Amino acid sequence: MPRYEFRCRTCDDTFEVSRPMAESSAPADCPAGHDDTVKLLSAVAVGGTSSAPAPSGGGCCGGGGCC
């Protein structure tokens, strides 16, 4: 289930809420009970390595004829 990060404008606390994507824009109350919160935009980092070899020649502009 996705996690969404919120910040309370009253106490400046940052907290996370797990909820379905269909409820992603629903308001969330601060754990301290405040209701003046804002959803934060979180960047997702995707990394890793690929075990597949890089294509040789024939790429989009490498003379393969796809362009």
C-alpha cells in the first residue's frame, strides 16, 4: 500500500499515512489531532543495475533504420 507524507501547519510535524491510491488526495489529521495539514510531494528514487547487455549499433540514431 502506498505511503503519503504530510506536514501539519499547526505544529510543523511531518508524518506518513498508508492508504490506497484511490484515497491519495483525502485529507489527513496530524497525530497530535490537528486538521490543518498539507500533502507533501515526495520524490521517488529508482536505482539499480541491469544485467542485460547494452544494445550494439542499431539504436534509434545508430543506423538501425528506426528513425
